[in-house]
Amino acid sequence: MECPQEKRYTYEDTKKTADWLLSHTKHRPKVAIICGSGLGGLADLLKDQVVFDYTKIPNFSHSTVPGHAGKLVFGNLSGMSTVVMQGRFHMYEGYPLWKVTFPVRVFSLLGVETLIVTNAAGGLNPDYKVGDIMLIRDHINMPGFAGVNPLSGPNDDRFGARFPAMSDAYDPDLRKLARTVAKEMGCAGCLREGVYCALGGPNYETIAECRFLQRLGADAVGMSTAPEVLVARHCGMRTFGFSLITNKSVLDYESKEKANHAEVLEASRQSARTLEKLVSLMVQRIEHNNNLA
Ligand code: HPA
């Protein structure tokens, strides 16, 4: 039986997809944004859109999750040429990590220099409320502890080095910019900064798991993001991201609360506009500080 982690797209496969996209659009994006559950509305802010359904792009996987539209949208966001993934791929859909992260390598070959990731997450930090936006300071990649890592297997130096550092995975300058922009928008009160813990999903966590993750230093938990960030850093892109806190993790055996996807999508809908505005203002500022992008 084929081991799905062993086969992977080559540099040439990745280049073929990048060249196909470049031949179908005049956009030359410097910024890529991956939208989490219910957060794809960001793509609607793009001007001069060129839209590709994932099913039409060579080598792309397909979105199977409600709240993930499965479209790649090129356009100008606040004047900056940008590409937006309306929907990402997840391990829990059955995709191996080399498929989950393939778009990131394609973005790198398109010339993208900055990757912004968003996700929906459960709040482990007791101070967090539903609707809070957490600036990701760092992540804990739980599948990686068991060797499930998109960078495992033969390394192609054309993408990046065998042993990439991750101590600066979430760019400190961009985090600072996010705090400044949030203050200017008057929403500094809903902006948190913390550690995102990535699990494989698809089930939500048990109470014992939530307590364990909280003690490990995680502030929020979700089922994505870390693989894409690992691959983006491997190919030298600057990365940073936001978690939208869509539910409070259940930490108490007396609680009657239960996480569910409908609740996650509803909470995303309510705070998504704030997050979209924050990201688009940041992208504008990245352009203005053009030494940042
Ligand atoms: N756990 C994992 N993933 C999630 C959650 C959660 O509580 N909320 C949204 N995505």
C-alpha cells in the first residue's frame, strides 16, 4: 500500500502549476492570504479579480469542508497585488501534508514574499472571549511531535534548507504592525496575542486534552495553519497570522458546552468583518513601508 506521506509533488510539478497560473492572470502577487473557516469574505475586498476554482488548477486538491469555498482569487487588496485562498486543505480531510501545503510552494514560485494565515480556533486561555482575534505569536505543532511534518522526506534545496529555524516563524515586525493597526481601528481591546496549537482533528478536543494543551502554554487550538507556516518559512517567506476565537474550549467537567462547526461558522460571521478590515489595512501598510514586503 502506498504511504501517502512518501509521495509528494516535485519542484517541477510545483513550477508547472505556478507557470499555469502565471499564464492565466496578469497579477503578480507579493502577498498571499489563506482564509480559515468562514473567513473567505476577505477575497470580496479584492479589486480586478481573477478567480480560479481549485478543481481547474493543475495539481490542486479540492475543498471538502463547509465554509471553505475552494477558490483561488487574485486581485488588488488596498493597492497590493494579492492572492487569496478561499478555503484551505486539512489533514482531517484525508490529505497528506504535502498536498495540504502545496499551494504555499506554488505561491513562493509565483513570487509571493509574505504569507498571512487566518483560522477559526477554540479559546483555551480563560481570558479569551468568543469573537476575540488572536494574533499568533507562535505555534505548537502537535502532529510534528509524532513525525507528521510537511517537511519530512527528501529535502529539495531549491525550496529551502534541510533544517529551517522556526524561532521567528511569526514575523515580529508584522505582529507589531497588526497591534498598531488594531489600535487605530479602535479594536485593540479585542486583539489578543498568543500561542496556537495545531492538532490533526477532525474531532474537537476532550476536556483532558484541553487541560493538557493549556498547561503546555497554548492559548488557542485548531486544526490547521502550522503545516502551511512551516512550508512558507522553509521557502523563506515572511509569515504571520490571526486566529478568530469562535468558541471557548471546554475545560470543566460540569460544563454543558459542546463545540460544533455551525457555532464556529456563526461566530466567524460575526467577527469576520473586523478581521478582514484589519488584514486589508495591514496589507496597505506593508505596501507603504515597502521595505516590509
Ligand atoms: N478545536 C479545534 N479546532 C477548532 C475549534 C476547537 O475548539 N474551534 C474552531 N476550530
